[in-house]
Amino acid sequence: SSAEILLERCGHHPLTVAVMGKALRKEKSEDKWEKAIRNISTYATCAPGPVSYVNEKEAENTVTVFGSLEFSLEAMLASSRKLFIILAAVAWEEPVPEACLEALWVVLGNCNLFPLEVCKLVESSLLIKADSYLAYHVHDMVSLYLDGKVDDAVKILLIDSTMDDSASVSPWLFAFGKERVKPIAEQKMRCSLCSTDAKHVVTTLETIVQALMASKSVSDLEASSAGFSYILGPKVADLISVGSLEIVAAVAKSMMNIFCKNDYIEYHQSLVDADAIDKFANLMEETDEPIIQTSVSIVLAKMAEYGSEAIVDKVITKIPMNRLADLLVPQMEESDDNVFNAVISLIKAGNARAVDRMFASRIDKKLVDVIGSGSEIAQHHAIVTLKSFYESAGPVVRHYLMQGTFEHLPWDAKLNLERFALKELHVPSSPKPQSLTDMIHKMRGSDSRQVVEAMQDVVPIVEVANDKRVQDMILQSTLIEILAEFLHQGSLADNRIRCLSAFLILKLSCAGGEACVRQILDYNVIHDLVKMMQCNVAELQDAAYQTLHQMLFGDGGILVLNRMLESKQIERLVALLDCNSKKTREVSTHCLYDIVEIGNKLCIERMLAAQVVEKLVNLEKSGRGFGDPVVKFLKGLDKCRLSVAERRVLKQQISRKVKSAIKGHKLETQIIAAVEGYASEGSKSNSSGKHKR
């Protein structure tokens, strides 16, 4: 039959069979099938591609993938054929975001037809939709075929296109295009940024941010940011000095998402020469758009944080603090943590000067309002910001905060701020050195009862380790060494002694701060606490977790986190999610949530590499999880030290992992809905452009 002959001509190659089958699926005419058989050999001979694929078998019995693709293209409508051709401009080593392909399609025609045209390519096996997220990839053979169509794609997208079209596609091709396409895309971006038409400039700047936000990972985000910064950085001052308010607003948004510390340092003088501070401050005063105000405030704050004293003075004087205060509302959403970042950066730069101006604009009151009735994430950021506010305040403001502001906070916020705010109110009298020596001597004894009593007697001393005299006495003694020994002995030690050791280390890390934490870490206590979390005694597991929790959130938390990274304890905790013990899984899960909350980019990436998301999904699938584990993980992500762009990219990455891990399970719809529902809540402000007021 014709079908059997065609199958033989296709060489039984799966992709070739699929492409030809889709091209002829509606054809019932025998003549059309015979024509396809005749033509496919011709296409195979003429098709561009490696000779080895053409000459692998006898010519009359063989057809290459390339020939089938040529045949399929001839059978397509012109619109579908053009869409397929422009895919040649894209690098296909990794899946490409749908938003990128849609942006390229706009050059060809009506954007409303994009879903239909993409569907045709997918049905023809020329494009493959990724299972887990809005992205596409192609078969290796299709990618190889497209390599021969790059010039055609570049001509359509960048050479023959209008200025409007090249402004809207060049950033996408710079981020996701083939290596030979990127230089052309870069040149087009530079031309658009130099255009006298404000529309071209704004379109390019906005598209740069869109392409950046479509990054597949934080490392891709960093690479794209560096590339865009290289292009945009030298042009920023010129755009600000001669541009309209619309251009200045677009520049601010681009800088907020692209610039890093080194960029602000490198271009600070050119920004000053362009009167950027005045222009940004005026824009912030004149606009009613919260998104623009936020972008401008973070750029001004970063200019101050990384600039000279003269820049700091000018920013603190010029920035409209009342506008900044207006952005601090209880209904703040995920992307609004840039407002908190702006406040903290201004405080870092201007110290008491910045705080005095903020105090006059009632920013402290606004922070208290957010803590009182904002979301959990907003409350967290407000508490962190209020701590910075207090730290840098002058004596008058600090006294007011301690005596007035804090008493109106909810109890959990007071708990977070208590040690920070009240530690200056009184300094207890120091215990006699001899008493601590006696207690340590008793702790060295063999009588468990006396050891426990001595440890209990030590509690009042370690509770006042914030007193420098007491702290020095503790650090010069062998107290921490003994406590570490008790933990290291594991099951050989009395459970009461192990529990008390963990408790005393907890107290020391809270009261003694970084100095005590450093000595605690010298004795490998973190390893022993994680090991203790795996024992079969619930009381000890809770004690170990609570100690790690307080150490992570205390003054030396970053030291603890770094030690956990160095010693691979984070990977160990992730592995414990597979443990059969319910209690071990519980404390490990909570500890991982803590690490996410106080963590950094490296920390999160290490967790993801250890498959923490997949393991949390498995817990939920098996009913062994605690609440909504992935959603709780995302909540921690919203609190950690990441930029909005980094957080958004990581959320997309986590969402893809969830979809892949849950695919086909009965809870698939429920879990994906919960994850995407939480993720979308934090993005509402991006789509609406306004806060609820």
C-alpha cells in the first residue's frame, strides 16, 4: 500500500514518520499519497543538512528527516511556515518561554492568532510543548534543520522589520537567540535606545525587563542582567538627561531590575552629571503610579547606598519621603518588598539623617500599621525594616520607638523585636567568676543529678551574656566546650543533659550574640544538633530544632547558615524528608522552612539541586506532609534576601518542578492550584499597577 511504501521511504525514523503522517493525515486521495512518495525523495536530496543523513542508506529506499521537514513546510499555510522559519533565530539547547515565541510572532501578524499557529506546529511535530510550564522545545533533528534557516529568520525579524518591531523583539533574541543572532539583536537594541522616537526607547526598555523576567533560573537571570547592563549602562545618563518623564520612568524600572552594586558604583558620576537625582525625585513627586514610585525610590536608595557622601546628602534631601510613606500600606503584596528595600537602603546610607526625615513623614507609623494588619509576608518585611529604623535612629527617636511605638504592636511582632529593643534598658550585675567556675567543675562530674543541677544553675548566667563582662567570662571558660561534648556523646549521654545542653546553647546564641555563636560553631555543634533531630526521642528532637531555629534567627544567623552550607547540612536535612520517622520529617521540614526564610540565593539553589521541591511534593502525595509544604516553602521564599526578579524566577522554577513531580497523580489539580494560587497572589500588583488604598 502507499502507506507502507511511504513508511519505508521514511526509513522508519520516528520523527520523519510523525511529520509526514501529520502532513497527510487528512488526505484520502491515492494520487496525493503517491505524489508525496515521489516528492519526498526529491526533498530529501535537496534538503539542507549533513550529507551523512542523506547517504546513510540506498537513495531509493531512504529519506531523511530534513526532506520530511521540507515536505511538511510546503504543505503548510504561509503564516505557519513563517512562524516555523523564525524559530531558527532561537537557541534550542533549553526550552524557550512561550512569551518569547509570542513576541517574535507579533512581527508576522495578528497576535491573537498565536495560540492557533503554535498549535498547528505542535500538531505537526515541529514544536513540542513542555509538560511542566509555558515553554516549548524542538526535536534535535528539527533544531539541526533550523540551523540552516537562521539567515532567513534574522532577515524577517531584525533586518526587514520596522523600528517598532525590532524594538520589541531584539531584547528577546539577545536573551534567548542563537549566539550568531545575539550581536545583531544587540546592535538593534542600541539603535532603538538612540532613537529620537520615545516610543522606540520605552518599548525597548520595557521589553528588556520582560525578557529578563522570563529567565529560567537565577543563573540565567544573572547572565541576562549582566548582558543588558553592558548595553544599557552607558546610555542611562543620556536617556535621563534628555528623555521625557515616560522615558525616565522606564529607565528607573530597568535599573531596578538590572543594575547591581557594581553598576551603581560605575555609573554614579554620569548619573549625577545628568541630574538624575532631581529628575527621579520630581518624577516620584509628580506620578500617582505606585509601580513607578517604587522603581524610582529603589533606584534613588541604591544610588545613596553605593554613592559618595554628597550623593547621600542630596538623595536624603530630595527624595519625597511622604510618597515613600504612602507606599507602605497593609495591603502590600509580594513585589512591594522593593519599598522595604528602599527604606533599608536609605537608612544604611543616611543613618540618623535618613531616619529623622522618615520619622517626620511617619514612616515608622506606617510600618506599625503593616505589622498590625498586613499579610504574613508584609509583616515580616516591616519588622525587619523597623529593626533597621531603630538601629540607626538618634537618641530621641529611639526613645520614642521604645516607649511608644512598640507597645501598639501585636504580641508576635513584640516577640521578634523584644531582644532588639529592650537590650539597652538595663544591664544586670555580673555574677562572680568563681561561681561559674564551680558550676563548670560540677558539670565535669560523673553524677548525672549533680550535672543537671549545675547546668540549671548556669541558666541565669547565660541569660545575661549580652553584658560584655559576663560574655568575656563565658568565652574564657570551658562552658561551651562542655556543652558541645554532651551533645557529641549522643545516646551515651543522659537525655536530660543533652536537652539542657541544647537549651543552654540556645540561650547563649540569643543573649551572647555573634561572639558566642562563633565559639559554638568551633565545636561542630551544628552537625550534632542535626544528628539529634534524627533520634527517636521527641523531646530531644524538639530541643535540637528549637536551638537551630534560634541560632538561625539570632545575631549570628548568617554564620550558622554559612556553616550549614559548608558542611552540607542543608543537603542532609533535605535527605531527611524521605525518613520514615514522622517526627524527624516534621523537624527537618520546619528547619528547612527557617533556612529558606533567612537564606540567600546560593542557599536556595543548593536546596533545589538537592530536590527539596520534589521531596516536599512526594510528602504531599503520600499524605505524610504537614499542611501545604510547597506553599509554606514559597512563603519562606517571599521572606528571604532576594530581589523581586530573583524571587519571581525561582517561583517559576519551583512551579515547573511541582508540575513535573505531581504529573498524573490524583492530587495533581489540587496541588498545582494551591501553588499557582499562592504564587499569583504576589503578582497582582504587577498586573493591576496600583495598590488598594
